[in-house]
Amino acid sequence: MIPAPENVPENIERILFTEEQVSARIAEVATEISEKYRGRDLKLIAVLKGSVFFLTALARALTIPVKIDFLAISSFGGPSNGPTPGLVRIAKDLDEPILDEDVLLVEDIVDTGFTTRYLLQTLAGRGPRSLGICTLLDRSVRRIVQVPVDFRCFEIPDRFVVGCGLDHKQLYRNLGYIAVLNPERG
Amino acid sequence: MALLTISGDPASRWEEVARGAAQLLDFELVTETRLAQWMTEEFGDTPIPARAWASAAVAVLARLAREHPLLIALDGSEHLFRPAAWLLRARITTIDAHRAGNLMLDLRLEKPDALARLRELDAENKRLRKTRFSRASVDSAAFDLTLNLARTDAAQAAEMLAAAAQKRLGDQGLLSPNAADEIEFETRLELAKRGIVPARRARVTRASFGHPSEEMFANLLDFYRIHWEYEPRSFPLQWDKDGHVTEAFTPDFYLPEFDLYVELTTMKQSLVTKKNRKVKMLRAIYPHINIQVFYQKDFQDLVFKYGLRMVASS
């Protein structure tokens, strides 16, 4: 269902994927994940804040039992102690160790690959049994650092998108659809 | 002169800690590649015999360290200089499960294969140490500080190292120019006995960015602990009938870890078209070279995403 125009924020340029399309695709990917990890103990790890919406939808669509955990990292352009941006670091760590567990990193979007690479390196160093990536959106056209994406819901064009957890200045995460944002409007 | 040497277990990601500490301290980072370039500048293309390698390295480093504090990130670098107040020698280690995990990710290996590769890397490391320093095993007494990454991430380890270096090197003073001269003289004499004489003098060159966006991109790579080199290589694209290069292309960045060149284009469309043509030629002439073009649109989105202030593009 396409939302009524009066319910679409002014600077939304167009809707890429409707709420129904998003739900249907997440269900498909959840089936693939359930099949792959059936009989194993899967832990989903989501990165705060953007991936929370996707994690929730994905976990509910899975047909196997899963554990969940969260972490957060500092962002480039965020506060630092000096003239340079400093180094990326864990702002909120996992609550439990992941040694010898099957771990699936749940991302809202993979684009340059910088963030995902850092997260994979951080998690790989903790000795999981396996480590995979599931992303809601993949903007591979923008990739600089190659990262192995195991499950993706949508490949998207080189545009700035919001909704389903993705934000602009912390807004629009709660949109049920995925839309292209034009920041110059409104 | 202030020196910090760092080495570590293979696949422990000690190089990442070294990069972070160099950034925090504003020390020049000396990697294997950078030292090799300086040694070639200084001694020419003739390979330095393995037994003279350490002396040649010290001769170059002692002279450069008089003008720039150095962070030397090399296997076995703890053996380069005698223990001194102006020197801090650090080692990075972690448990095998973590090192294997890192290899599983980097090389896309299953755990048994990663453990086997780890054994190979350890053996290669021992061979290198034996060749250069006549010591195959790591001697824990040769370090002032050892950090274990089992429960500390690379950023925290970099901060600890930077704090230790500031405390040690700040409290206990720097090496005097006379003492640096002495080290340089000793090592050059040793080299002269082997017939190795410097042809030129290597210099520390810092990246001088052609555009503010390049500096911002370098900051972004630093933030994500991705090692980069700025304009390290030019690729000839066209030659005249006498074989002289008439057109060349120098990509902005090289990311050694990924063997990838990155070209930023934050210019007007006509220049983008010209640059695209060069990238196309480069791909045709050098098909084994990986290059990624980062367009103005991509860059604006990054700036937009991170809420940074974009510098007007030319």
C-alpha cells in the first residue's frame, strides 16, 4: 500500500519499496536464513540504532529460535578529543561473549563497507564458530572495501535513502517504507 | 628524537594498533613498505644483504628520527636500538582463537584452515626474525610494554600505547643530536665495512593533499583504521614515438590491505569526463590494477550522512 501523499514527509522524493514489499522480501530472506541455520544456535547481532527495526522484523519472520544482542560504535564526525576524528570504537559492547557461536551481523545498509569491515573484524576476533552478514539494503555501487554479504533484501541505487531504521539527522527511522530523500526540499 | 617500536603476533592486528597510536601521537608511521622505500632512496636499488639489513635500517631511522618522532611498526623492531630512555618498545599479542578468527574473516577460511595458516605465518615470522636479527623466537625481555588484545580492542590499545609513550618519552627526555649522530656513525661505519655507502638521503614526505575533500577522505580512512598511501604511483597511459611518457594517471589513494586504488572526483562534469577517460585507459592498459572511482555524489552523501561541513569543490 502506498501511503497517502499527505502522510509522506515533504522532502521524500519517491518511495523505493513500499511497506508490503519490504515485509515480503524480509520474509523470503528469513526463510533462507532459517534453512541455513536450522539445528544450530544462531545469534543475531544488530548495530544500534539503524538496524533495530530490521532486526525486529527479521527475527519475527524466522522459523528457528534465535538469540539477539546489540552493539553500537562511534561515528565519524561525532565528538572526538582532538583535531582529527579519532578512531572508530565500540560505544556499546555486546552483553554476552560469542565464542563458538553462529553469528549473523544484521545491518540496515552496507555501502562503502567501512563500518561493516570494522564490525566484522571486531566480531571475528572473538572466536565465533561462523560469522555472516545480513543486510536490509546493499548499495554495492558505492563499495570501496569488499565485505562478504551473505543475505541481502534489496540492492539499491546510488541515492540517499531513509526509512526502516535509516535516518537523516535522526529522523525518518520509523517510516515503514524505504524512500529516497531530497534534503533540499523542505 | 623519540622512538616507539611496535611488533606483534601475526594476525593479531598489531599493525592496526600501530596506526592508531601513530595518529594519536602524531608520530611518523614507519611500515615495512615505507622503510623499504627510504632504504632504496638512501642506498639505491642494490639489495642490502640480510646480515646488514638492521644496520642499514638503523642508519636511516636514526637520521630521520632527529627531525620527526617515529613509530616503527616492524616485525623485530625491538632489536633495532639498544634500550634507552628515549625508546619505548611495545609488543601486541592475543590468543590463538582470536588470531584464527581474524584469518577466517580476512581470508574467508574455515577454522581448521585458519589455524593451519596461522602456523605458517608464525613460521614465516620466525624465519624473518632469524634472517634479520639472528633470533627466531620472541624474547619478552626485549619489550618495555606488552598489550594483550584478547579483552582490549585496537582503539583502546592504541590509546594505552600513546599514553605510555607520552609519559615515557615526555618524562625522560629525548635523544640528544650528539647521541643520534653517534648511532648513525656506528651503523654507517658498519655498513661501510661491507661496502654499502648511501647514494642519497631519504626524506620524510607527508601527504600534501590537492583538495580538501582528499584530506577529509584520508581522515575517514584513518577513522576506520584503513591503511592508505597518497598518490604512491603514476601509471603511464600514452607514449610518443621515442617511448617518452606523454600522459600518465596518478590515482589519489592506494589501500594496500585491499590492493585497491581510489580516485576521488569532486569536480565539474567536464573534468569528470576527462578523468573517466583516464580511468578507462588505465583499466585497459593495466587490467590487473583495481581502481574504484568515488564521485562527487558519493562524497556529498558521505558528508551528508556524517553531518560534516563540505568544503566547496573546485
